[in-house]
Amino acid sequence: MTTTAHDSVELVDFDAVLAAYDPALGLEVHVELNTATKMFCGCPATFGGEPNSHVCPTCLGLPGAMPVVNGKAVESAIRIGLALNCEIAEWCRFARKNYFYPDMPKNFQTSQYDEPICFDGWMDVDVDGETFRVEIERAHMEEDTGKSTHVGGATGRIHGADHSLVDYNRAGIPLIEIVTRPILGAGEKAPAVARAYVAQLRDLIVALGVSEARMDQGNLRADVNLSLAPKGSGTLGTRTETKNVNSFRSVERAVRYEMQRHAAVLDAGRSILQETRHWHEDTGITTSGREKSDAEDYRYFPEPDLVPVAPSREWVEELRATLPENPTEKRARLQSEWGFSDLEMRDTVGAGALGLVEETIALGAAPQAARKWWLGELARRANDAGQELTALGVTPADVAAVQGLVDDGTLNDKLARQVFDGLFAGEGTPAEIVAARGLAIVSDDGALSAAVDEAIAANPDVADKIRDGKHAAAGALIGAVMKSMRGQADAGKVRELILAKLS
Ligand SMILES: [Zn+2]
């Protein structure tokens, strides 16, 4: 355990950090694959289930149990590697990474060490119209651990807990760990580059169909490495690794926070401890975890119970042919199809909404309408809730259905927002919510006409102005009618009716 003395530093202003230091980023992303079974046994790899119901002698590490490699997981690993422009090893092995963790029953994790299946790749990341090439050092296969629940404490952490429960359902689920080389030269954009990399990587994983890639469910977990070096020195400083940062927004915030914290420690003449740190979503800070072991402490050695993996070149080429469209080319194609400006496209990508907007459009919504809902109303609600758009519980199908009701004149935008209220409250489909809440625009011309007459009678001065040709004054009457109709009228139609009655 390490000292927590660094946890209470006075952060350095972000601009001051940049004036004195060059940041170096590194990202390690774990992707939980969506294979039917676990990495080395036939247990179901599905999320959840009764604790310890998806287990067998192999994933419980019982003596004598023999693992077998999941072929589908190897296929997914190769496809991820190819999509990241990696070389694919002709021959590689698994290795045992030895350490004790209560939720890891074998006391070693079956991983890959010096022979990763994918290596030397890259991905181009767009940030505000600028492209950063992120080099991928490796993407290797490994297995997930189980899950501990600490009971009785206030924080859910082990400190202060009465006892702990262990669920091994997740132990042995296939993971791909994707590791970048140090990302240098991002400067002030380092936090945004980190976020954009994870967001684009997620889009890629989703397009490949190899994982649900939901950060809120832990299918995709990012560890953020950061170090600072004196500006212009061309060296690398000591890095910290912030673990399991579980949203795009948090990735950006964690990088920014660590830059400011590192600078404070360095400015005070102290040195950065090489350690893992925990990200706290609520307070937006990191705290000290454990001192980071060097690789030799894990006593890696080749796994004797598994045969090497030797994917044939023919198979690799077959898999290459299954890759989805290159994300950069795809973005350019979609932008031109949708008629989005550069700024609209950047905002859409930056909000992590590209896939959502694409799906909504595919379900029939006009491009600008799809963009408007996801980047306006829904982004605002996600931001208020501190959530990702994908975690809101509103689907592209919901948004397309709401917009369909706007298009056919059932709803106006104001009523549509009330339908979203209903969706968040779990009141059913958009059509059900419109019916249950009585939200539809009143199409009964008699009722509308009566409301207009009432508004005219109540505002004789305004009515006179309109009769004198001052049509701009109609706004006050439209407002009165909309109010009496509880917003459930088509404002354009109300205006027409007022002008017709007063001309
Ligand atoms: Zn099993």
C-alpha cells in the first residue's frame, strides 16, 4: 500500500500545466467479447445470472481441470486486430500472470505476455478536425476475473466491510486488451484525444459486432495512463494508471485531473509514484490505489495446458474480408449523405452519438431531426444525469417513433419533449405515452376555433391591431390559444385561423 499524501494536492491550473509540461497519454482498453461461452470452458458468458451459476471446474480453477481455447474468441481477437491495422501473429501462446486476487480462483490469470496475437497497429483519431494517429502496441487475449462484493461498509470498498462475497460468473469471460504506445504531442488536446480514442474504438468494436461494448455495464473498460515531462525535454515522466474509467466523459476528465495533479506534485519538488489510481465519478478526482508492479513481479510463464494459437494466413485473409467499412471513410460518407456541416458532424462524433443518429435515420427520421434530438434534448438530459447517451434507456427506435409523430402532425416539439419524459419514466412506447397522457395535438377544428374566438374576445386591443394590419401582434393571441390548449395545438394553424378571423 502506498501513501495517500498525494491525494490532497492543490491542482495546478490547466494552462499552467501546458506552459511547463508535455503530457504523454497511454490507454489500455479491455473489451469483453460477446461469445456464447467463456474463454477456456463451455460455461455461458452471458451477463448476470444467479451468483456462481455459470461455473465449472475449469473456470473455478479446480485441480485437474483442463482449459480449451474458444475459437470464436480468437476469431474476434483477429478481427479487432485487423480493424486496428495490426499484424497478426503466425504463432503465439498464452501465459500465466501470477498474482493473488480473491475473485481469481486459479491465482493466476491466463493472458498473453510477450507473444500477443495482434501487434503494431494504429488508429486515426479525429479531434476538432485534427487527426492524431494513435499507435497500437498490442491487442492480446485474456480472461476476466470474478466479481467481489464488499458488504457492511459505507463505501462498498473493502475498507470497513464486514465480509465479502465472490461471484465467479464473470471469471473466464473472454477479454481483449488493447494497449496503445505512448501518445505524445497532444498537448492541450490530450484529454480530448483520450476521449475520442475510446469513443472511436467503441464505434469500431460495435461495428465489428464482437462485444456489446457498453461502458456502463463494464463490457468496455478504459485504464488511463498519464505522465508529464518538462516541456520540450523529449523524455517520458513517471506514469500513473487510473483504472476502470467507465464513460467517455470520465476518460476526458480523468486525464485532465491527472495532468493537473501531476503538475502540482512535480511543482512541489516531489516525484510521481508509479501506481494505479481509482477514479471517483462523483467527486471527479483520483485517489491512490496500489503501487504498480513491474511485469517481472507477475512471474509470467507460458501456459502449459494450452496449445499455441497459430492462425493460418488463409483464415486471417478470410477474416479481413469480413471487416466493416473503415470508420474514417464511413464518417465522410455519412456526412455527405446526411448533409451535415463539419461542425455538426464533429459534434455528433464528439458526443458519441454517431451510431445512435445513424440508427435513428435508418429507422426513418430525417437526418437533422435525428441530430436535433440526440444532441439537444437527449444530450442535455444525459449531461444532467452524468450519463452516456447510450445509457439513457431511450433507443433510436424511440426517437424515430417520436419524430414520426411530429412529422405526421400528432405532436409538436414541445409535446414531443413530454413524450421523452414518459419514456424516461418507463411509461411504454411513444404511441402509448401519447395516448395515456393525452398529448396529441387537437385536430378538432371546432375546439381550435372556439379557443381562438375566446382569445380574441379576451384581448380586444390586440385584435384591433391585427385588424389594422399589424400581423406581428398575432404572437400574443397565438400564445393565449396555445396556453388554453395546453400546448396541444399546431402554432402555424392557430396563426392562420387568427389572421383569417381578423381580416
Ligand atoms: Zn466454466
